[in-house]
Amino acid sequence: MQQQPPTIDDIRGAAARIEGNVVRTPMLVSRTLSEIVGAEIWLKFENLQFTAAYKERGALNKLLQLTEEERSKGVIAASAGNHAQAVAYHGKRLGIPVTIVMPEPTPTIKVTQTESHGAKVILHGPMFDDAYARARELSLEQGFHFVHPFDDAQIVAGAGTLGLEMLEDAPDLDTIVVPIGGGGLMSGVSIAARALKPGIELIGVEAELYPSMKCAVDGCQLPLGGDTLAEGIAVKAPGQLTSRILRELLDDIMLVPERDLERAVAMLVGIEKTVVEGAGAAGLAAILSDPKRFAGKKVATILCGGNIDTHLLANVLVRDLVRQGRIARLRVAAEDRPGALALITQQFHEAGVNIIETNHSRIFTSLPAKDTVIEVECEARDAKAIDDVVSRLEAVGFKVERASLD
């Protein structure tokens, strides 16, 4: 049978059901981001849930409505991480055996955190769709109750409790911007928001590499696939239920490139001092990518997850410094003679730029055999200082090339 979308009463019921067992997360105005965008920017800090993601809401609402027989047999889920942790955590609390099937490339932090909640983790396949298929097979073979990450009315209703909280905290919102993977979060928020404030603008956001819901809603065909920072919303096929809901309720779906996702993650660390994964930062990335669209409005977005690998986060932050011009790699062509390196380092000293690392390349270069390329990785207080050192190097006769991320 075709599932029916949850109603506002279902969402209110979910809110009562899960109250006290999930965090009633804060929603705050970001003064700095508001100034940058030229709008009043509200952030819903769902990364402050115990498992660092909003998925707890839907998972708990679902688990609390299982029969005693379903609980005793156990549940199984397929997830890239956040849904897995939510089901595992609340399953353990409720005494329900949990098995999770994850794609093989799932970040280690998400695997270990899921296992720490007592779940049995099975790694299978390169993509979510492969893990999903295996979980479905095991559900049939072993009698586990399958807990879908997004295409389930009870999951959607749980996610919709966010919409209730957001409009309770900021009833004058003009626009809500929400990341979309399979569409469960956006569906729940849309149902709640349309019921409470019919004229509110609802905008979904997908990673540019995975525009699956946009294609489902708009009937378009766009390239799909690639390695995205927002692996939590890297879904090839959105839900049937969620697609129907969003086709009816959504105003638009924006696509954001990887560069904007990286920028949003870095800005949230730098400005809000909060850690958000790529998928969780997608809403802010969309707002920052088109500030004119949101100028003068009261806009809210959900920081829906904070589970990012620390090494990946470090890379994102350093890459952002490169884009700001505060870290650079310069390739300086020079004669391979005594004093050349000293003259080069002198220019860095006079410009007040710190040298992090140097490397001589005498072999793999198109320069004459008597010449060398000296690569210098450096850091400075601002982009102007890097420009200054380049000018100084060129003024004393060196040819300089700057490495670029783009």
C-alpha cells in the first residue's frame, strides 16, 4: 500500500512522544552571518543532539511505535552514519537489538560511534544504495524490522518536530532552508511549516553532485555521482513518499558545489565555533552562494549533523585558509647557486610572511639544468602579505607561480 504523508497532528504526536528523550536544541540568530548575507540568519543547532544529528527524532518516534514482537526480533537499518547512530543509540536505550548496514567508505568515526552504542555493524558496497539492498535482504532473511532512514511516515513525522520548534522560537520567519538527501527532514519540516504558516518560503538544498530530489521534483535529468563532502545527503534515489510530499509543498531546490560546502563548514567553525559536517552545512552554503535572494528576509537553516572526520575537517579548514590567501604555495624559479635560497627567504622575512616548508626540485622541471624550482609553503596574516612577498621576489629577479585549489 502507498504510504500516506503524516499530518500536523502526527507531527505533534511525535513531539509529545519523544519529548525529554531528544535535545530541544537552540535556535539562535547569527549576527556575523546576518551581516555577511544582509539578512536575519537563524541557525537551528541540531548538531548538539547526543549523537550530533537530527536523525534521533525520527528514529525514536519509529522505535516507540513498534509492537512487542517487532522489538523482540530486533531492527535493521541502512545508513551512511547519522541514522545508524540514532537507531543504535535509542535501540539500546529501549532494549531493542540493532543491526546496521553501512557503505564501505563510511567515515571511521561514524562506524566506531555506531558500534559504541551496541549495534552490530556490517559494511557492504560502495554506496548507500548497496547497503540499503543488503539491509533489505537481511530483514527478510532474519525477520528484522526495517527502519528506513527517510521514506517512512513515522520517520518523517519525527523529523517534522523540528519545524514546530523552529516556528515556535521564530514565528516571523520568511524562509526555511533545509538540506535534502532522501528528503525525510525537508518533508517533515515542510508539512509542519505549511500547517503553521502557509505562506512561508521552503527551499531545499542538495549537493551539486547528487541532485536526485531536484530531478524527481522538477522532472529533469542531471549528472549524478562523485565524491562529495556532504556524504550524508549523497543519495542516488530519493524516497517515493518524500518525493510526493516535496513535489507538493516545496518552493525550490538549490544545488551547491563542493567549494561552497567547504566554505560553509569553515565559516561555522570560525564564526559560530561549532563543528558541522558537509551535509549539515548545506543550507548555509546555499544562503551564502546567493545572498541577494535572501536579502532583507528572516531566514532559518538547520545544522542537521556534526559528525565529520577530524582529519577531513582539518583539511577543509586549511583549504579555506588557502582560498582566503592566508596560506600559499609558491614555485620560485632560481639559479642553483649559493645564496639563492638566502635571497628568497630574505623577501619572506621582509614581507612578514612565515615559511612553513621548502622543497628543491632539480630533476622534475622544464628549467635548464643549472636552475632549480624552490617550492615554498607559507602562511601570513592576510592575502595582502602574500601578494607583497610575490612582488618582492619578482622585483629581485625571480619568476613566481602560485598553486591554486580551483
